[in-house]
Amino acid sequence: MQRIKRKALELLRLCGTLATTQRKHKEQHKMTNYQAMVQRINQANTVEALAKVESSLDRIFNSGIFTVNQYSKLDSKIVDKQIAIEVNRITQTQHKETTR
């Protein structure tokens, strides 16, 4: 009986440790709205995908979630990414034409 109690206590301790670990892990992965939008911008790899992100940004800004400063920074990131995608597309097209 004593052995069963020890095992039960050990199991409870492990469960408590697991719950604490899971809670800490979850807290570490919480992102702010700004961070989440930056992540969406970074993950968008086409002009079409960026257009969707931009539309979301506008809706979120209009609902008062972002400040003007945050909106400005995020919008600049979108424009920079659009330019990078277009430059990459043009460069690839030129490279294909020169290798023919």
C-alpha cells in the first residue's frame, strides 16, 4: 500500500510539472497582434498573398487594433516585400532570357 501511495504521489508530481511546463511553453508562444502581422508578412511569398495580408492589415487598423505608427511600419514592410518579390521575378525572367 505504501508503494502505491509513493507511485501516486510521484505521478501527481509529474503531472504538476508537465502542466507547469505546458503553461510556460504556451506563454512563451503568445504573440502580440503586431508580431503576428509581421509573421504573416514574412510568410507571404507572392504578391497575391501580400494583397490578402494588406487587406487584413487595413481591416485590423480600421477596427482600432494598431496605432498609426504600427500601421505605418507594417505597411512599409508589405511594400518592401512586394518590391523584393517583383525584383526577384524580374531577375529570374531576365536570367531565363539570357540563358536561352
